[in-house]
Amino acid sequence: MDNKLSVHLSFKCAAAPRLEKWQQRLRLTIKCSQAFGWEYRGREARDRRQKMQQALLDSIHNGILMIDTQGRIKYLNLTAQHLLGIDREGVVGCRIDEVLPDSDLIQVLATRESQVSQEQVIDNRTLVVNRTPVYDGAGKIAGAVSVFQDITDLESLSQELTQVRSLKNELEAVFDASYDEIFVTDGRGYTTRINKMGESYYGVKTEEMVGKNVGDLEKQGYFSPSVVSMVLKEKRRITIPQKTKAGKQLIVTANPVFDDNGEIIRVVVNSRDVTELTNLRQKLQDTERLAETYRNQIIQMKDKQNRSLTVVAESEQMKQILELISRVAHVESTVLLMGESGVGKGVVAKRIHDMSPRIEGPFITINCGAIPENLLESELFGYEPGAFTGARKEGKKGLIEMANGGTLLLDEVAELPLNLQVKLLRVIQEREVMRVGAADGISVDIRLIAATNRDIQKMVKEGTFREDLYYRLNVIPVVIPPLRHRRKDIPPLIHHFLARFNAKYEINKKLSPEALELMTNCQWKGNVREVENIIERLVVTIDAGTIEPQHLPDYIINTSTSVSNRVYLLDICSLKEATEELERQLITKTFDRYNNTYKMAEILDVNQSTVVRKMKKYIGKEKRTRGRRPNQIT
């Protein structure tokens, strides 16, 4: 290397301060190298100078690689050999593009332009490279030099720092986005962090509380009591209710964080506002107390109403039933009432109670099919304090307990779920009721009457009703026939309900014989309950003093069995109107029965064309074409 060679290196590294120090060290080294360019004229002096320069350049942490104007490698130091993974003894004199194809030193040589802070990856190492043209003392191009540094560790640290910052920002966002308050203190109880939710809990900016001791904050009324103080004292997780300066009611849970020596270094508190929940719970308790009051009043009202119920029995079937219940009323045997909906099972059950020695006791009715299954158990058997979420603190009596000393009617008993059938069986067998959540039973003295409109024997065979419970209930079976099978009871029932509603509404409605006949011969699929409802509707809604056939619902007239071949004038009218009304009814009834104009003409003894004309007049097109087959001749 010519001792007059002047090397000027100037580059900037993206790796900032540390790299700049290495550059300064390199410049100093090169200057020192130049300082050694004494004009020695002997081989020994030159060798000594070259060895010193070699040692100096090999000691640099940066890699240095130099080429001449022909692109041949003239020099590389030990650091370059290590970073590039090549043997410098074997590559000196070789072309740079053959040894390092990705090197841009040839381009720098050609353009005379420096390349500063270029990143290059070689063998999984990230290098930052400065490439600079080299000039001799006369200002002529002498080659190019590449100075590079391994920044792999710096890149890794930079990536880790970026990840840490991203994680920090994410945790900050989660911390402040939490619906619950997060309150953090150090091991001495000094507040270090509070998220944004805390501002709404305490009514102040969180900055006012950070740095203060929880004991001082408690004295100043920010919250009471201090759960952190409890945790620092007891060194365990604690959950308590807490009130705040802003009037909030919180449920707070504080968790201690321990170091390796078992000392508390942090206390993390999670708080949730339960103010609204507390208010709702109080309202619910008030509503339950009010509902219980209303419930007792309704039971009393029903009891008074039931005492006035009358069993109407003109038919032989009902007379036999009354005779049977008069005998069983004086014993404690369980009675199973069976029959269609509305036949009067509840009235018969009340009659049994009123004729029994328990008449002064309560008569409690529960419809097992009308109460949701998840509520039926607590309604029937009651529950202990705290038996489930939302339960009263004082617990609650069930209807079985409320019937103690009296009679319990289980209406629609076939709808009882299987799990409750087991509990009911225990009540019957042991005369003991087990509340929900209780460990011990409560003795009860009740008379049990069950009622159903289902085929309970079929349910036993299908496995939907327990056989053992069925036999316990079916000690005295009473089957109440539907109203259509005991028509003798219909007229007295009608008059009974008419008298009741006349008295209730302080009016005096009467019933015409024609209307009574129609109602007596109606099918009454709803049985006694339907009769009661129809009579009340007629008493309330019609203006006339007497209930006539025209006041009755159409389905009563249409389903009446004894009047299917009769036509009626529903009111006084002109002779022409009466004739048309009788014609309309006659044509309609005949068409409903035969649905054929030729047959109708034969029955009515008129021409078929007359029938067709009358049908067009009295019967709508839709009804006339009902059931007609294609191409049917009428």
C-alpha cells in the first residue's frame, strides 16, 4: 500500500450513537495510519509500517474491504473476514463481483458517489454498509472502500423494543377500556394506577388520587372501607361491598401480588358498580312482599267465593256423584276427580272440603299446568333463605304448607313434572314437605284432592306419570261426565247463572223458552264454564229485557241437536220479511244437508230451477260452490 495514499472516509449509520463512535474511531485510525506515512526509504521501515497499519486495522470492530480501480480486492481486515465468512488470504487479488456478487463497490467506483448507511443481509447477519470512493494524493481515483458493521443485535433489540411499546399501548387500551374499575397500589398502599372507570366511581380525576395512600383516601371519604388496607394486613384476597364519594355502591375484590420473598409488591383491585342492581333488588323484594299480600287476599277472596258455589244436580249422574262425595268428605282419603275441562271439578272439590271436618281450614288450589316448571317447585313446596339467586332472605312457604289444616286441590295434576311427582309422593306418604334448599322436612296436615282432564292411566303406561303416585291419588276416583251427557243439568245451570249475574250487576234479565231450548240442546264443548261465560255475556251485552234466540251466538243455534229441522223467526217483522227469512233458513239448511240442487228440489217439492234461483238470492257464491266436483251437474 502506497504510503502517500490518502483515505477519506465519511459515512453515517442508521444505528445512531454507537455507530458514530465506531466511525470516529475509524477516522482516528486512518489518520493515525496516515501519520505513519513517513518517507522511510528502506524495506525494513516499510515492513514495520505495514505491520503496524495491519495490526491497527485488524483491531477495529468495523469490517473494512478495499478494491483497486480494476475491481480487485486489495485488502480486508479480520472483522470483514469474520462478518463476510471468507478467507482474506484466498480472496486478495480476486475480483469483488466474483467473491461478493451483491456488493456495489464496482458501482461506487464507476459513479464516484458514496453510498451511506445501506443495509445488507449476509448469512443471516444484518450489516450497515458505507461505500466510498478512494483518491490518491493527486486527486485521482485509486479504488473504493467498504466499511460495515454488524447490527443484527441492534435490529433484534429494536424489534423487541417495538413489540414492547406495542404491548404497552395495548395493555393501556385494555386497562382503560375495562368496564370494571382497576385500582393498583404498591406494597405500602400508595396508589400507582387507576383506570378511567374510576373517575365515574369517585367523581374526581384519577390524577387526584394517584400517589396518595389508601388510608388517606379513606379518611378523605373517597371510599369506605379500604379493601387494600385489609389485604396488606391479612395478605390474602378479599371481597367486600364498598361505598364511594360519588354515592356509588361497589363490589370490590383486592388481590395481593407477592415477590420471590413473599412480600406484597402490588395490590390489584377490581370494582364493579352494583348501585342499580342493589336498587333493583330492593324493588324486587318490595314487589314480592306486595305480591304476597295480594296473593293472600286473592286466596281469601277465592275461599269466600267458593263457599257460595252451588252444585247443580238434576241428572242421575250428578246425584250419584253428590251422594258419593258426601260419604267420602268425612274421611281423609285422597280423591282423584276426572273429567273434561270445565265440567266442575273445582266445585266438586270445594263441596268435599265444605262437607268435611276441615271446613274451617284453608282451601288452597294450584293449577299445575298454569305455572312455569322452573317456578312450580318453589310455589308448591316453598324454599329456604338463599336457596337460589333472587330468593327472599326470609324464605317462603309453599302452597302445601299454606294448606296446613285444610285441603289442597292439585288441578291438572297430570302436568306435574316427574321430578316433582317424587316430592309429592313423599308428602302423601310421610305427611312431610321438603322446601327447596332445606335439609329437613316440615310436617303438614292436609287433605289432598287431585283433578285432571287427561287419561292418566294411559300416561302411566307411557311412562309420563309415576305409577306409584297414580295409585296414591286414585284412592277414591270420581268421574264427572261432560254436560252434553247430562242435559237435565243444563236448564237449572242456566237459571242458576242467570240469577247470579242478575244479582251481581243489579239487573233483571229473563230467558225466553225458545232461547232456553236452543241452549239446552247445544253441545257445550266447554261444559259448565262455557255456560257460565255465555250467560254473563248475554246479561251484560244485550239491551232487551228478555234473552231471545237472535241474541244467542250462531254456533249455539247451529250446533243445537233438536232444532236442526226447524226454522225460526228471531223477531216480529212484516209478513214479507218473515217469508224471506223462512225461505232463507229453509234453503240454507237443505243445502247444508244435501249439497245438490236436484235433491233439494225433490225434498222441497219445487223445480230445480227454483232452487237455483233461491240459492243465488240467499246463499253466497263461495258457499254454493263448496264441495262441488268438476263438471258436476246441479
